[in-house]
Amino acid sequence: MIRYCKDNTSAKISLSTNGVLLDNKDLSEKMISAGIDEIIFSLDAATADTYRKIKGYDNFDKVIKNIESFLKINANNTSVMSTFKCRIKPR
């Protein structure tokens, strides 16, 4: 879908993700090579404890690892902007 949009429109392509499913290196590489312009990592907390309280399960370390992995894969690509959003207070 990213490649189709890049090839057929002049739109800026952004993706917002909580990062849970980015544990697949191949997926990250495909998004980057397809031409994604921006990826927004939306975190619900700044600590594992708060994340667990908000979400009801503990994926914080996995999400942080996935984000770090994406950033490493994207380190030599200056065309993909990474943005981070984090909720500061629990619901």
C-alpha cells in the first residue's frame, strides 16, 4: 500500500503505530524501502509500570526494543522521520 501510494500520488505517507507488531525486521525494512515518509510511535507510558497500569499487560520492553530496532534499521535513511508521542498520565 505504501509503495502504491508513493508511485501513484504525491501524498506524504505517515504511519502511526504502538510498535507492538514491529518485531519483524523484514516489515520495518519493507516500509522503509517502500518510501514511507514518517512513522509515529505512540506510547501510552514512559515507564513499564505505567504502561502495565494503562494497558493491563506488559509489552513495554518489547515496544521499546521494537522502536530501537526500527531506528537502527533506519539509521542510514534520512528520508524517514520518526516521531514519538507519549501519554504522561494514566487514565
